[in-house]
Amino acid sequence: MLKKILIPLIMTTILITIGLIILNPVQRINAAGSTGNPTITIRQQKSDSHTQIYKINYENNDDDPIFAISSHQIKSFDIPFLVEQFGKENVGFSEKDQQLFLNLKHFDRSKDSFQLKKIGDEPLLLTIRNPQHEVLYQSEFADDKSVEENNNQNNPSKTQSSTNFDPQKQNLNESPNPNQPAPETENKTTSEVIDNNDYDTTPQADIPRDADWNIGWKERDRIIVARGIDKKMSDGRTSTPVQYFGALNYALENITVKDSVHGRPLRPGLIWLIPGPGSGTGRKNNLTAANSGIIMSRPGHVWTEKQKASENYKLNYYLNYTFGDGLLYKPGIGNDGGEKVYRGSQRNFITTNLFDYYLPTGDISKPRIYGPDVEETKKVYGLDEKNVHYYIKDHKLFRDGNPQNTNSKNVVKTVMQRLVFRQVMKNSIIQVTVTMQFDNNNGSIITTEFKNIGHTYIDNFQGYTFRDITFIRDHRRDRSKPDNIIRSLGNHKGAYASRNDVYNSRIEFMLNGYPDSPFAWSARGTRSTYYYASDDDHFPWNENGLDEKYDDAFKTIYDRADQNNEPTFGKPFMDYVTDTGISMHTKNQALSPGQQVAMTYSTNIVQKDHAPVLDINQPTTKNRPYEVKPTEDKVKINGTWLYDRMQDVDIKYLVQEINSDSDDKKDIKDQLLKKGVSISDQFQTQSEADMHNRIQHSWSTEIPLKDLGSGLQKISFIAYDKENHTSEIKTYYITIPERGESHDFEINVMTPDPETQRKRPYDPRDDQQHVNKMTITGYSTDLTHNHQIEYQLDDGEKLPIDVNQQFKEKDTLYWGLRDLDLTHLKKDIGIHKITFTLTNKAGQTTTTDFYFQYVMNASTNEPEGTYRVLAPRDIDFGVANMADHSTKTLKPKIKQNIVFDDQRRLEKRAETVKLTLSTERFHRKDNDQETIDTELLWKHQHLKKDIPYLIKNDEQANRIVLNDIFLNNVSLKVDSDSPVNTGSFQSKWTWTVTDSR
């Protein structure tokens, strides 16, 4: 009896297991080559340098024969030649879909052939379909040589048609109806003929890559995790940005590529020898997901530690941003154990429209989309698991963003990663190459290249990326908030999603600005890797599929969706919250064998500040306090604050008398919040854009001294938000002299630095206003009112301070040493001293010293320096009075110098340096969505990016002024609209200097 029961149970388990490991087969319906479809052959009859004639033979049993001919060469076809054969009522044309329609119902059946004339000498490339959109014929290249020749000769992005006629001017139907009688000629008008001209059919050009784009890659069997630039957190942990293909837990385990692309992990069976059914659908690890996250490791631990499923595992914290990425907890109430089927990051994937050639929808503009885990027969693969390859390449990041600074503390060694896989539809093969790398801002740049490596001509091609956005912390997601509002980055840059709770971070998508940015993108989607389109769910084309108001991701392949939609910074793309994601695709175009198209975007994960960040501009210490002058009755203190979590911040201060170390070490946070004085009497409010971009805001306050006693005083500052998240306490020490203390005879420096020492000299590089010159101001007291002030540079001659640069206020004399010439020190990096001497009538003297030095590489204080450019904070192009549709050219004005600051060794300074200027569009100051058309000119020619000027430091100077070079060569051309867009406009300019080699 036991055997009879056990055997069926075992058999059932085995059958279920086998059934669920198979990767989602779909039903075949009306596949290409079905019974009844005509057989088509094409051969060339005539050819000369300008014209080719082809004979198209077909065997047809269809009662309503209509051929739809698609080709990127459609404008080179001689349509009048076809009209002569078929009659104009039987020839239709769609420029949008680049298709010709031929109705063969009234064509002479005895011929079983017709002719096609093509203008130009390129080989004929086309696809022929029936009314059900099934492929009847595809141009095919016989061997690799033909493919290579087509690479060199027939790139649609480089081909110019030599046709002498315009099909839009022909009197044609858009799509002929075989049952409709031919209309009378005199009733046909051009306006009835052709469809919408708003669709740009120019193919998306393949962007040239750097010479080393495909050099230096090493193939690996096992996947790894790449690191970005780490940083220390206030709680002692180290935050490390990471990027990886697939799910983080698998990448940290370094599983193999082969293991990733096979079936799902098996569940435990009835007995340990026999496993249960697979855990979920699709492949084990979705390698097409180009993911990124953050690992926060505590002291004594490293970010490379493997994830563990234990709920008590708190060695590292993990932040992930797509559903199913990372290890999920074991089953249990409140855990995501039931969602283990989604392990492997299946909601973030790459695919193409290639399946529409196998199971066509009948509408080119809404192709059938499948995920990469779908297979159908031995010749149709969403991902050919026998041809998946993973590569890495050494890569360096620079903490200060300067690749010239090769100091070991500045360089972060990491790798770029690349995944190569294939999608196969019989003879059509697309090779997908996904390259992922960090930039110096920890942005993850992802470039996907789609290349036709088969032998067939693909007349309509799009490459797709679908990305889910789900915030996950330590393997958990907030079930109460599964959806996230996606907001605009402004200026058509892209989108972001943000959370202020335990995730306290945001993920940004830069979807514009790259030469091969997505043709279309939408702030909604996605599906899973095993998704396949059906009549019930035709993602991403479902109309009014969201809240019966919003379309899915796109209306058609021509719809650019949110690429053209700008709700302004911080505003959501929809007022409806749904399962959130980003969808994007390349432009629809033809791909001949050997041709490719690419799509680049980037993501950036930003950990938000847990509290406002507060700073004081001129910090002091207990041992080096600010010495209050006898004439001062208040102390002015200023600083900055920034905060990317909330818009409102207040700052308070409290003054303490310090008589002992215990006084200085008291915890006064509660007292500071309760009894502190607000510097503004209310919360300071920043804009949403400033909050998002972590813009620094200045603050300033004056502390009255009249009620304070003499001696050491500590002024403590704290910033806080409306939820009482507080910044670190910042302190400013002052010492107040005894009221009876005599200051009858003294001299002091005020600016540029009142407290220099030989060990802490002033660095003239910090002064952008004065180059090779220095201005020093100070004050002195002499109750005899009869004195002389002199200065001495190093061991040089003593010289008097100009009496015209002195003025008196009560018993204090203020003086200035203006524009001290330092030209003779322009190559000097030693420490220098200026001694100021006050001599009274009786011959008594008192002195103060001012130290300065051109510091080499201010960031490291090492002798091996680099270089930088200092640009003015504001460049003013003045006021332009514009008429409608007019143009004006404006010249710039600057109040600060443009300075090349050279910190290289003297023998290196003769090497030339290239100056680069990157600019953004001019937008209205109070509304960044209102822009004006401008063009930056260099010597009256359009300036794209690289300024055609090399900086040469022949004199080996510490600093070079570039004002004349800029002012004499740069101008701004402004084009007005109708009506003229008036107001104040601004733009952000980024100056960069790099090695010219």
C-alpha cells in the first residue's frame, strides 16, 4: 500500500518540477510562413549608376492579396513606376511607418510578378508583410563578407537618397482597400493622400566611441560587484556605492554566468533526495538588470561581505532600488518570503521588438514586447543562454574629480562591467552589449548597444529598457508604500524618486544630455522578465491603462512621452500613484546586418542628509580664539547651511563663559534648542530645487558684547528642521579684553587673514580678485596721535604706508597696504613675511607679522601639485532691447578675474593645458522652464564645448590671468521669440582644464 501511494507522489513532484523550470513558452499564432502565405523571390534585372530594377515573383493563393513593403530606402523607390503597373488607387504610402502598400487583387494574376525601380546604387533592403503583419520576405545577406560590406557602405545614418521625386506629392492612398472601387481622378486631392508629417523618420546615428571603448576587456565566468567612491558617515559606518548585473546577493556571492541564466532555485521536496518545484518563474538571476545600490559597513567590516537571510544580521546595511534585488527574508509574517519568486531583479530588464517578427500584432507602431526570459521553439530566444558573456575592465575614479591628481588617497580603483547577450528570432539575431561604469560623482552610466549580427534586414527596430523603482532597505520594502511618486529633475533632464523615511535617499535618472540618450522615455512601467504581450495586456501600449486616465508608458513607438513633457522641477509626471518605473527605447529605424544603435542614460543614488549641514566660514579654536578689539561692541559671524531633506531650516546660537575644561565639554544641545537665540527669528526657506541639489545658503549674525564679561567665551550654533532633526553643534571662540586693559599702542592686521603664523600662512591663491598683487588692511591705536606706519617684505627695505590710505575713527587708525606687487614672486613657493611697524613720537615701536605662501596643491599640501581654473561667480552680458524675431550679439563683462592656478612643479609648467567650457541653457531666474535661444560664439563661430585655446605657462608662473583671452573672443548671440520673452535670464557654466595631450 505504501508503494502505491509513494510512487504517484514522487512522479507528481518530478513532473511539476520539470514543468516550472521551463521558461514560459507561449502559444504560436499565425507565425510567419503559415500555410497560404505566398512564396516571394526577388532578383535584380537591370542596374546602372543611378537606377536599379528588380523583379519580384510571388505565388499567391490569397483572395485579398495586399503586400506591405517596409524599408528605410522607401523614398528611393520610384512610386510612379509602381502606379503605372497597379494603378494609383492600388498604391498606398505611409511615411511615418516607411511603408508602401500594394493591392494585387486587380493585378494580372497570370504575371505572378511585378517590378520595383529603385533610385541609387545601394543594394535593395526591404521586408514584405501580409495584411496580418506576418513577414513574407526579408532581405538577407548570404555571408559574413556581405555583412561587412554593408557595414561599410549601407549605414542608413550616412546614406543620402538621390531620388528626384517626393512620394508625398504623389496622389496615393495610405493603405489600399481591395474591395473599394477606384475613385474618380478629379475627386482626389493631395490633402487626402499622405498621413501625418510630424514623425521624424531620420535614423538615429550610431555615436562614435573613444578608441579604447572595446579594448582592455577581460572575460570572467563569475559576476562581481564594482565599487564607487566611498565616504564616512556620521555614525562611523562607511557608505559604498556599488553597481552590478542582476541581484546584489548573487553578485556578492560571485555566482557564475551559467548559473544565473539557468532556471530558478528549487524548493525543498517531500524528501531531501527529491527537490520540489522551482521558486518562481523565469531565470535565476536576471543579468540584463544593470543595477546599483549602497552598502553601509560598520567599523571592522567590509562592503564585500555576503548577504545573509537572518533578520538579526546587522553587520552591513543595504539600500537597493528595484523590486527583487537582493536577498529576501525567510518566510514569516511581515517578511517578504512569499515574494521569493521575484528574486533575481526581474523587474529591471532589457529587450527588443524582435518578437513582433514572430508573432506580429498587425500594427508596426505597437509591436509585441516580450521579456528576455521568454523562449518559443528552438529558434526564438529572449536570451540565448549559450551566448551570454561577462567582461570587466580596470577603471579609476578620482575623489576630487581631477584625473591629474594621481595621489593614492585621491584615486579609487574599480572596474567597468560589460554584459553581452543575444536575442534570436530565427535568422534575425540582435547582439545586446550593456556597458556600466561609475563616474566621479558616483553616477552609474549605462550604455546599451543593439547590433544586428544576423543575416537578415530588420526594417523596424527598437531597443527597450524597463526599470522598476522600489526602495528596499536590509532586504525589506515598505509594504504600505509599494509605489513611489516619480518627479521631474527639471529642464527635461530626467526623473527622480525620493523617500524621507528609513530609506532617506533618492534615485535619479538622467535621461537627456547624452549624444545617444533615449529617443523616448516615460515615468511609468514596468513588467517582469518573463512578460509577453497579449490581447489583455499589451504593455507598454495600453491606452488609458492607469486610472482610466493615463496611457501605459507610450501610445506608439513614435510617442516620445515624458521626453517632451516637463511638469517643472519637483513636480510629479502623474497625479496618480501606480507601480512605479521608468521605460525607455531607441528610435524606430532599420538595422541592416552589421549596423547598431545605442542608448545611454545614467542613474545616481543620493543618500540624503539626516539633518541640516552647518558650517562657520572662519572657524576658531579654544587655543586660537578671535580676539575682540577694544573698539568692538559686537562680533559678526557668518557661515553656510545646506539640507536636501526638507525646505525649512532655522539656526540658533547660545553664548557661554568658559572658565574650565568642564565648562567647554558640557552638553548644551537641549539648552541651545530651548534658550538659544534664532539668527532670523523664523525658519529660512529654500526652494525645492535648491534642496534637491544641496545648494549652500549663506547666513550671518552679529553677537552683541555689552552684556558679556571679559575672558574666553564660546558661541555655539545649531541648525534644525521642523521635525527637530539637528545639525552638529558648531562653535566660535572669542576672547574679550578686560575693560580696563590698555590698548593705547598696538598694530594689527584685519584682512585678508588676521591670524597668520609661519605654520599657517595665508595662501594668495585664495584671492581671485588680486593676481600677482596683494592688499592688506589693518588698524592701530596710538593715543599720542603722532606716529608712523611702515612695512617690510622679508629682508627688504622698510617702506611707509601711504598716508592717503589711512583714516581715523576715534582713537583707532585704519590703514591699508594697497596692491603690493608680488610679480617677482610669481614662481616662488616659499614662506614670506611682511612686518608692519608702528612708531610713535617718542620712538617707541610695536610690530605685527603677516605670513603668506603660494601653497602647492591646497588639497594635499604635497609638493607634487596639479592645476585648476578659477572663474568669476558672475558673468554679465548686460541688457538687450529686442524686437520680435530679432538677433543680438552681446559681449561679456566680469568683475573677478579668470585665473589659471598652476600648482605643478616648475619643470612641468611648460606643458600645455586645454581649457573646456560646458554651458547650460539660459533660463529665467524665477522659472527654470522659461528659456531663450542663445548661441555661444568664439571668434564669431559657434562654440560647442572645447575652447580652441591652449594655456601655455612659459614663465612658469603660479597664476595666469585669462581675462583678455576670454573677453576678446567670446560673445553671446541671442534670438528673440514673438512676442519677446522678457526678464532676467541665467545659465550655469562649468570650466575645466585638462592635459592637452
